[in-house]
Amino acid sequence: MATIKGKIRLLLVDDEVGYLEVLSKRLGKRNLDVTTANTGQQAIQTLRNNDFDVAVVDLKMTDMDGIDVLKIFKKMDPDLAVIILTGHGSEQAAREGIEKGAFDYLTKPCGLENLLDIIHAACNP
């Protein structure tokens, strides 16, 4: 995985803007280069124009389902590690994401250290 100055390049996708901003700041303070998108369409456009090591994608968003975003991401960049976040207790859907190529899934709220561990594991398989 190519990183900028040793930083993991992370695409963080969630339609809850407040959560997105807080998580982005917290991850940025831990040596991650974080880019955010608050819709599935914005995330796809962002991936089209940038390279990332890992993406963390919310399962339930207003414009697109996280599984659909995952499928498109995998077509665009088969090597991109994608972690699914679900806050809706839909572990079955998150497991479907694993079947579609997601690296892992976490339920919200997830602990920051747990998320960081999975991000690092995804970048160093």
C-alpha cells in the first residue's frame, strides 16, 4: 500500500455529518490522512479522483446502501480494503458485505482503538 509520508490514506463515508466530522478529526490526530464523503455518490466521485489505502463506509445512508458502494468501490479498485460500519444492528447485511469483498465490519458506536486496529490490519494483511 502506498502511503503519503507514512500516513494511511483513509476515505471515510457516512451520511451523519456530525459523526463524520468528529471521527475524521479523531482519526486525523492518529497519523491518518482522512478524506470524507457524506453520500455514496460523493464517495464514488472522490475515489475516482484519488487513491486510498482503506475506506470505512456506513452501511445505511440516505442516497445509497453501503453494500452498493462497496460493490462499486471493488470494481473501481479491487485492492481497496473496505470496512463496513453499521449502526442499525444489521449484522446480517454487514456479513453480506464480507461476502462481497469487505475486509471487516463494525457496529456503531465502535471504539476508536478497535477501528484503528482494523484499519491498520486492513493496510497490512
